[in-house]
Amino acid sequence: MSNKQAISLEFFPPRDIAAQEKLVRSAKQLLALRPAYVSVTFGAGGSTRAGTADTVKLMQKLGCDAAPHLSCIGASRSELADILDVYREQGIKRIVALRGDLPSGMGGDGGELHYASELVSFIREHSGDWFHIEVAAYPEMHPQAISAQADLDHFLGKVQAGANSAITQYFFNADAYYDFVDRVQARGVDIPVVPGIMPITNYTQLARFSNMCGAEIPRWIRLRLADYGDDKASIKAFGIDVISRMSQDLLDNGAPGLHFYTLNNAEVTLAIWKRLSLEG
């Protein structure tokens, strides 16, 4: 692995004290391996806006650079400006800029900004180059995209608006990632596109997530997982093997790093990380 390849992690805001204690335990274990930074997710329509800010502060106290997710759906320009000002005062230097999902039942258009590209432009207008802006990429297409070409054009719009780098939706087919990067580079764009990595620990949960976000679980993986039934230990061991091999393949073939969706659990991400010889 080259020195330029970096590992980052994603956490989500805990909903209660017990979940917060679990997050702290997991984060301490993972931060011991010195990730480049951690990102903290943002709930639909601002449902966890305060939780995101609190979790970012927690990660900073634990000694890690934190990148809050920022969604433009359901927020006014003035609200977004206030959030950016607070993050800047806290010394935050990185933002993950997303459109976000419109919560069911919300009337109107959900805010003054409708697309992630508009949010990136707004951040640049408001804060200049203070923030390193991450955006989302979809190697297997965003589930709401009308075509692969339209999806690529939308991604390029975010880059043109001022994005510095991208994190992909998770995938289990490395060829989808390579194809996406090739298509992006063919359009003259060379920002780092970091693969998002989802550990496999629970087949039912994974299938639900994947149906929602459009990530394909290859047939051979689905059948192997189905064979294990409720044997959690076997599912975990199989998942570590599969994801470790794919992650190493991505690194060996020039991926600029890996971004692990930890789901606030340390064990499996640690196991994969150590197989990649990334300790320290």
C-alpha cells in the first residue's frame, strides 16, 4: 500500500446513553489504528442534526479529525450558514456534502437547495476553501438516477461545484468501482474517489440496506450467506474473508484509500483492517 492511501471510518450518532457508551468503546478501538479521519452521518430532514454535532465533538475529544455529514434537504441557507460557522469555529476542516432524503410527510420542496451540487457551491461561496468537501459517488448508480450517463453527469456537477474528493456507496463488485473511475477520468476529472466498504455481519440487515440504496449483493454471496442461516459466527468469518480480499484488490489496483461504514461496531472492521496490514 502506498503512503498516499488512507483509511477513514464512518459512525452514526447514538440515540441513547447505552448506544453512546458502545460508540465510545468502538471508536477507541478503531482510533488506536490512526485513521485519516472519521465521518459522522446526518439524519433525514435534520432529525439528528444535534446528534451529528455532539458526535463530532466526541470524536474530536477522542483525538481524531471528524467530518460531519451535511444535508441540504429541509434546511434554509441561513441554517446551513450557521452550521458551517459553528463547525469552522470548532476547527472542523472537512465536510461530507449530501443532498439527503426528503422525510415522508414533509410538504414543499424540502429546503432552498435541492441538490448536493448546490450545497457544494453554497459551501464554497460561504466558506471559501476552508473545508475539504467530500461528496457521494455511486458506482452502481444512484437508485433514483434515470440513467448511468445522467448519474455520471450529476457526479461531475458536484466536482465542478468545488468538491475535493468522493466516497462511494458500498459495493461488492470491484469492477463496478473500476468502471466508474475510468468513466470519471475519461471526462477529465481526477479527484480521489474512495471506495466505501461495508463489512458483512448480518444478512437480513445487509439485504435491507442494499435494497434501499441500490447496492447489488452478488448471487454467490447471497447464496453463501443464506446457507449460514442464523450462524452469526460463520457469517462474520465469511464476510471478513470476502471484504478483506476485495479491499486488498482495490488497494492493489490504485484505490486512493478505503472508507469503512462501521455501523458503530469495531470488531469486523478491525479484523479486515488488520488483514490488510494497516496497523499503525
